[in-house]
Amino acid sequence: MYSKFGVVFWGKAFDRLLPALAVVALLSPALGGAQEVPQLNLPRVKLSAGMHQINAQVASTPEQRQIGLMLRKEMPQQEGMIFVFEQAGQQCFWMKNTLLPLTAAFVADDGTIVNLADMKPETTNSHCSNQPVRYVLEMNKGWFEKKGIKAGSKLGGSMFESRR
């Protein structure tokens, strides 16, 4: 280590390490590092559950689905997030870094709710679909129950219309 004009130099070993440190710093969110702000600006879609309207953010990329509703401190009652997968499969969700209690509705291609799962904040318990699905709708915990919506109920919206 030496100093020249007030700048500290660590030598050639540090010069070789610096690019690697920069890459790690840039990739840390993608590698599970902490995200600092909730994702609030995703595209939205209007859904219906019987006579009830839902304004849902659409999480359709792997990164959007991974972040989901993490770090949200509040969510209006008529809002939620719908996770869209490329193909049907058993979908499992957990609540790591998610501050709100949520209910997940696992939804078939035609909009039929396959099963519901209440999820506790900041837990890593898996909550999975009972059969392969492409959609998972998360709402505030208790929203489905209060509206009388259960497994077998159908959601409406343009994403389900072509699949009925």
C-alpha cells in the first residue's frame, strides 16, 4: 500500500480484485441481496370475482415474480398481485421479506380457483397449488373469505377469457 496525492493505492493484487468486487456489488440484488423498495409500478389488470372488482399488478417475469409483494407495508383492499407463469405447474409461494399477511389463490387457466392458502408475514413455509396452475393471485389475508370466494369459484378477466 502506498499513497500519492492523498489517494491510497493497494497494489496490483487489489487492482485485480476490484473488478470482481464491482460485479458482486452489481449482482447482489439478483443473488438474493436485499431489495430496498417495494415494486409498485408493474402493469395492472382488472379482474373480477363475482361482483367484486380487483385491480391487480401483474408479475410476469422471473424477477417480478421473485420480488412479488416484498416490503409492501400496506395494500388497498381491492388491490392484489397476479403472478403469471409461462406454463402450468405446481406453484409454491413463501413470505420471505413480505410484511403483509396474504391469501394466495391458485388459479387454473380458465379462472377457476383451485385452492386458497393463508400466508403469515416473513415466513419461509411453502404454500403450494393442489394441481398445476399458471396463475396465483395474492390478496390481503381474509379478502376471499369476506367476499365468500372459495375453491371452485371463478375469476373473470381478459387473461382467462381465451382459455375458457
